[in-house]
Amino acid sequence: KKRHHKRRIVQSEFVLLLARALKPGGTFHAATDWEPYAEYILGMFDAADDLFSNSAGQGGFVARPAWRPPTKFERRGERLGHPVRDLVYRRR
């Protein structure tokens, strides 16, 4: 997945675009089974802590909400031993 780095949607420009598009109180929810990407997303949004707050506290992950069913990719990742990380950020 290292070669996919440049195609990741969450990049600094995306975070700024999202900040302009979301009203205060709006949320961004991401889920991934790739730990390095989860850490990368944390870094991108934690660097913009003046614009977004992490619903789990800085550097934390939330539990998968009941309303979001696991995808076939998540089930595959879990079978491979990759924990799925959910991240929820709220626009300040």
C-alpha cells in the first residue's frame, strides 16, 4: 500500500477543503484497516486542531458505530489481522 500514498484522499489540501465545506459541528468519518494510513490521518487532522476536534480525543480512535456495517474489505482486513480504525472529526 506504500505505492498508494500519493492517491490517498486525506492530504493537507483535502483537510483545508473539508474545513471550508463543512459547517461548524459537521463531521468527517474515516475507517481503514491499514495502520500506517490511520496514523497518517490522525497526523493530518491533529495538525489542523484549530479547525477540527477528534471525537475520541487527540490521537485516538472511536469504536465502529452500530449504524456502519463492516465492509467486505474490513472483514478481509480483520481476517488478515489488521484492526480496523475509525476516526471521527468534528468541524470547530
